[in-house]
Amino acid sequence: MIRSTEQAFKTIDTKAQGIPYEAIDYLRNLDSNEDLIKKLKYAFENAYNGKVYFSDDLRIMLPAPLWYAVVAEKHLHMDYADDLLNLFSVEEDWDLMNEQAVYLVGQMAKKYPTEFVNKVLEYIEGNIDKESKTPYIFSFEALYYATDEQFDRIFAILDLENFQWLDHYIRILGDIQHPGTLDKFKAMLPKFEGKHTAVELQFYIDVMEGKVTDFEKGVAFCEMRDTEWKNHYQQMEAIFAQSEAPIQINQKVGRNDPCICGSGKKFKHCCMN
């Protein structure tokens, strides 16, 4: 039985297989406090750090950051907002940590529609020219909860050059259908004549003008996912009973660190070559 915050932390930090239901629920049911928020921030900051959450015995990443991300559903806080968004800048394959982070982006935007959405817009603007396997596209979830005052800035992003995920951004705005979107899309149309982006723009123009009768608006991921975390993760419990990490990463080690293959040699004298 979990009787303290420290015991819950230790259980989550060290459990390599299975889901630590009791420890997660214990932390979710606490009142938010400084130590807990610091722990969540640390987990997000080091989620893909191969030296922090790694099982030497099983040679896999520990799923602790994912479980702290589940705890965070009940302890949303701006102190870890940057660390949460930075999860989408890690060049690793899509995993359950990313999925949970997308869920939290929506929840954070609902709770902090001005402060967090402004941070997301700054994050998007700063990543327009960057590419990664797990891209900033997933931060767009926050736009569903933007305030009216933020849409001038949201529309201005449409005009930025080298916007890799422009079409998806257009789809999000086409779902939201904020006043001003129709005029903005019409103004953009000539610039993209003959390109796929023009097809996206024209479709949503037709939707907003009532020419498409079977259109169903999209909603943020956090509105679609079952809000009961146990129901969601129990469906994937087999993953956490295996020696496979739900958080995927190529462990980053220094030249003089022990090699991750377990040989006992320094990395530079082993698998680095």
C-alpha cells in the first residue's frame, strides 16, 4: 500500500514492467504542491534522457515519465509548459509518451487559454523552419482553445515561409471556423494556385459557405480520448508486461560512458565504432 509521496515516487521511478496503478492514483489524488510539480517537470525534462530513466538490468527505457504524464492530468501547471512542448522536438519515433503529451497540450490549453496558447504560438513560430520525426504539429491541439484575441497572431502564422505543416494547420482552423477564417482562406487561395494547399483551402471555404453538407468538425484529441486513464491504458497493458519500452529512444551516451550493450567497456571502445 502506498502511504507517502516519496513511496509513490520510488514505485513509479523503479517499476520497469506493468502499470503502477496504486502509485499513480495516490499522486493524482493529492493536492498540487511544489514538490509534486517539480517532479513532473523533471520527468518531462528528462523523458528521453537515456542516463536518467534507464533500466541497466533490462536494457530498456523506464516508463516512469509516461506515468508522471498521467499524474499530470490532475496537476496541470505552467511551470512545466516548456518541458511539455519540448517533447515534440525530440527526434525519436512516435510513442505513448507523445500521445499522452498531446492529451496534456489540450488540457493545458483548456485551463490556461491565454498563457499556454500564447506559449504554443511562440513555440510554433520558433519551429517553422525545423524538421523532426516527432514534429511541432502536435502542439496545434492548443488552437482549439484559443481566445478571440489570439486569432490575429494565429492567422499571421499562415503567412510564414517554409511552414512544413501548413496544410494540417489549415485543417485545424477549418475545424474551428473562427470568424475571420473564411476571409483569410480566400485571401490565401491565389498564392497556392495549382498546389495541394489550394485544395485544402477551397474545401474549407466551401464548408464555411455551406456548400458541403456532410462535413463533421474535428475536435481536440483530449476531447476524444477516454478521460479515465485506466480505461485507456488497460487496453495496452500487455505492452507494459513485456521487456519493451513504451518510451522509445536511442540512448545517448558520452564517449567515455559505459557502453549501453553491457560489455563493461567504454562506449568509444565498443559500439561507438
